[in-house]
Amino acid sequence: MGSTFTFATASLYFAEFSKKLSPVWMNYFKACIAFLCFVLTILIFQIPITINSGGVLLLVLSGVTGLMIGDIFLMSAFAHLGSGRVLMIFGFQPLILGVASYFLFNETFEWHRLVAVIFFVMCIASFSLESFKEKGDWELKGIFFGVAGVFLDACGVLMTKKAFESNADLSPFVANAIRSGATMFGFFLVSLLIPKIIQLKAPFLTLTAREKKLAVGASALGGFVALACYLNAIRYGHLATISAIAGTSPLFATVFEIIKGRKKMTKYLGFAIVSFVIGFVILFNH
């Protein structure tokens, strides 16, 4: 729940800066701030680094897959749909993780998850219909970005869980440092190849002093605090259940968007929220 609340809050600003600058810049900047925070935490609290080479490889792949490529899709979806609507697409993640965990970690997968997914599909259909009514566009591009981001994030979570399975004493802070470091280094290598598309410093300097503080704060909140809480949950908990709890983030994000005046409460959004709540209750009560 700590991860859910902090990421939902930060996602409002991720959406803002993804639209103002670019999804790639937002993701690159977030990875840099997160990596710095995790490294400082490890050094200050002298957290031991106990991990084998296989675990390092899994976490590097997890970072590149989930935090780098996956979050580019996610930030792009934020820019198209807004954070609340995109996070509702995360309702599919318990199904993905549930099926994968059944085969990889021998965790049970019950039929009721399929029923819950029907309500999550109704959720997506509702705000897609809303977009069509308002703009004459189904926003399929934004929905595709969201689904792709959720799938790649799930792949990253599974690799992270596998790393914890093979390294019992691995600290979530160390795991996150490796993941965010791999993401940051990946963006750096790409920036050397296509500097016109991926830049870090120049776009940051175009922001006002207030926007710079918000960008740093949101990155620390969504990239450091949220991930630290989430990996602790992944380390000890049942993956599908953890993902279901994380599914409450759309409600937080949507409420925050309405309060800040960025979104209006419409009948389509209301139907989507009701569908989401029903699906979540079915998923969580079991």
C-alpha cells in the first residue's frame, strides 16, 4: 500500500513532464534520481551487498525490461491518457503474474481472476469510449502503450522475484540499485548513439525552478520510495496478491487528478471506477 500511494501521487507529475518534455526524458531522469537515492541509502546504512552473478544478471535484465523499456511505454501512455486511466490497465497484471507464478514459483492461480479481468476490460473499454465521444478517437495508441508497459513491467517483476528466490539475503535496496543503475546506463548508451533524441541536462534546464523541484521530488517518490516498498513486498509476498493490492493505485491517481482539476468526473469514468472496484474486490477477497 505504501508503494501504491506514493507511485499514484508521483504518476501525476510523471504524466505532466512526459507531456511537457518527453516520456523518454522522464524515465531517464527518474532512473538517475532513483539510482542516486538507492546508492546513498546503501552507503549511509552500510547495507551488505550479497548477491551471486546469476542474480545480478536477472536484476540487470529486469531493469532494462521493466524500468527502461517498459516505463517508456508507460510514460507515453501517461501522456496520452493521464495517470489514473493508465494505472487502471494495471488491473491485468495480477492475471499475468498469477499465470506466470503458477509455472515459475508453483503459486496457485484460481478461476476468479478471469472473472475479475472481465471487469478490468470493461474499465478500459469505458474510458476508450469516453475518448471516442469527446475526440472522435478511441485512443488505441495510448491503450497499446499502457498494455505494453504493464506486460514488460510484469516481466521485470518476475525476474526480480527469481533473483530474490536465488539470493535469500539480498536487500531490496541493493536489488533496486542494480535495476535502476542498469536502466540509467542503458539510457546513457542509447544517448551516445542518438543524442538528438535522448538528452538529460538540456531539457531539465528548460524547466522553471518550481518544476525542477517537482521533477526531482516526483522521481524520488515514484522511483525510490515506491520501488523500495514494492520490492520488499515482492520479496516476502504472494506475487498475484501483491499485484492486486497495487491495483488500488488507479483510484488514488484518479481522485488526485479530479481534486487537482486535471480530470472531470464523467459517467464513463464513473463506470470505469465501479468496474475496477468490482474486479478488485473479486480479486482481493479471494
